[in-house]
Amino acid sequence: MPTGCDGTTAALSRAPVWAAAVALAVTLHGRAAVAEPTRSLDECVAIALERHPSLKSATASIDAGQQRVWQAASNYLPQVNAAYSASRRNTSLSSSTGTSTGTAIGTVTRTFNFYSTGVNFSQVLFDFGQTLASIRAAEAQVRSLEADRTTQQATVTLNVKQSYYGLLAAQHLAAVADEAVRQTQEHLRDADVRFRVGLSAKFDVTNQQVQVANAQLNQVTARNNVAVGRETLRNALGLDEPLTFDIVDSFEVRTVEVGEDEAVARAYQKRPELQSLHARQRSADEQVVALQRQYLPNITSNGGYQWSGDTYPLQSTWNVGAAVNLPILSGGLTRAQIGEAKANLAKLQFDESQLRQNIALEVREAVLGLQRAAESIRVSKTALGQANENLDLAVGRYKTGVGNVLEVTDAQATHTTAQANYVQALYGYDTSLAALEKATAHSWIAGQ
């Protein structure tokens, strides 16, 4: 079970520096917020579900599958075709009529034009369910494609959440870097003042100058990470154009308690990958049935109306009838097709077993990741409070002449690291929760 966390994500009461960092982050993004609208996580997910090309591709695949259903159903509908031909012939009277006249005239050849046109139709009356099985196989394939689209939607949603939380973390880490620069510059001024009045050595000044340079380098990296985070979010949303909005900032952490067995059971019940595989198994089973019924006869009706002759108006003829077709020998083609279909069905059954194992592993890893993230928040929050106190003591000791500049340097580095760890822990929890929801295909937040 994940360890509980109190859900409090505001700055610690004894953390004036952390409060300043958060205030700085608000100021830093305030100007952009004036020029750009903001989007919440739910709004970003909605944009991705509407715009992402992978989902449009999945929808197109479903449309193609539905057309295959109509292709299979077309065998139940009447088949009508028309034809027209014109030719120049050279033949005898007996050959053209198909009869023998018994005279020399019947063997005389002549050259003439010949025209033929007509309409023919056929209709399956009974095929022992072969067409019906083909229709059911195609319908099952459509259900599989629909489940695949649901899987893709879950993947897109997870990518958006990870990118969203990643950008928020990058923004707050940039604020931490900005605050580190401000603090090191303040410490440099203190060291310079003390050096000028003879209370400290030149080493204190040069040491703080190095710390300022390092902090500024970290600041450049942090701001670049914000820019990269925006591009990552844009890609996750499926947008070609740059982002024209900022995202809503929130430190909200929602405590979730879930056991591994419950999560695995939920995943087996709701994961669309399993639903897709079951539909494909149903389709393969119906394909076996359809192939097996090729051994049975089928009954069709047919008819036609034709006009033919060497001059207009053409002579008309018509015919109607029925036929029974029974395959006797196909060189083993049908038997081989049935064998292939059965082997494909067996493969899908083994695939299901492997998929269930992979799902169980993914879910258990997600549960453990959520537990680790919850514990990380607790530990990093405690460490941040201690780092705040340690920095205050080091600065106080240095200003009173009791401590030295190295204590301030170490305390500053520890404090910056603690701030960064706390930010990463906060957003790591939300990212872990998003991974768990993807793994189980279930929202574990009450009311959602």
C-alpha cells in the first residue's frame, strides 16, 4: 500500500527561501500569462484527443474495417452486371447458327457484323452460413480496431500528462535556479562587504564569485529545460504550430491507496489491449468456420436477358435457373487455409497469456512506483525543512563572524538540491499516478 501523504504542497512554514522561489516563479510566468491564455491538464488532454494524428489514423482504420464488413455482406446481395459487345465475323451459316443444313449453302462463309448485349444476375440462396461467418469475422475485427483506438487514446493521454507535469517541474526548477542565483549574489555582496572592512579574506569573495557563475550556468540549463518541456508538450498534443498558451500551475497531490491484487484484477477487466485480443480471437474463430463451410454446397439462382444478331433490331433471348455448386477437389487449398486459420487462432491464445503477464508486471511496477513517489514526498519535504534551517544557521554564523564561507557554500548547495528534490517528488507522484491509471485503465481519484 502506498504510504499516505498529507496532501499539503504549499511551502513549509519555516522555509522563507522556498516561499520566495515560488513567488519568483509566479512573477517569472506572470508576464507570459498576461499575453497567453492558460490551459488546465484536462483541457490539454481534450486538445490531444481531438488533434493527435495517431488517433485520426486509428479512426481511419476503423472506417476501413467497417467497409470490410460490407464487403463480406455483399455476397448475400444480388449481383447484377450488363455487357455489350460488337465484333466483325467471318463464318458459315452452319457455324453461326450451330446447326447443319445438309446443303452446300450452309458451308459458304460470309463476313458480317455481330452485336450482343444483355443483363445477367445471380443471387445466393443458401451457403450453409459461410457468408454469415465471414460477416461475423469482419465485425469482430472492427471491435478489435475500436479497442486499439482506446489503447491509443490511453497512450496519448499518458504522454500528455507526463509532458504536462514535466513542464511544470521544469518551470519550478527554473524558479529554484533563479532563486539560487539571487541567493549566491547576495552572499557575494556580503562577502565583498566583509572583505572591504577587513573581516574576511579575498578567498571568500572569489569563492562566492565561483558559486554565482555555477548558479548562473544552472539557470541557463533550467531555462532551456523549460523550452524543451514546452516542445515536448506540443508534440504530445499533436500540434504542428507552437504552443500559444501557458499551463495552469498546481502543486496538488492526491493521495491514492490501492493494492497490487486489486489493481491487477482491474487491469484484466478493463485493459483495451485484452479486449482487442479477444475480438481478434473471435474473428479468427469465425474465419475457421467460414473456411470449413467451403466443403459444403451452395445454391444460387441466376438469370439473364440478351439481345444479339448481325443487324438491328437484335433478337432477344432470356433464361432463368438455379445451380448447386459442390467443390470436389481443390488441390488441398481449402484444407491448408483451414490449417493456417487454426494456427493463427492458437497464436492469438498464446499471445493473450503473454499479454496478461506483461499487464500484471506493468501494473505492479506502477503500484510500486506510486508507493516510492509518496515516500519521496515525505522524505524530501523533511529534507527541505532541514536544509532551510541549515542555510539560515550558516548565513547567520558567517555574518556574525563565527562561521566561514565554505559553510555557506555547502549549505546553499544542499538547500538548492533539497528544493529540486522536493519539486521532482511532487510531480513524480502525479506522473506515477498517471502511469498507474494507464496500466489499469481506471481512474483512482474519487469522483472521476
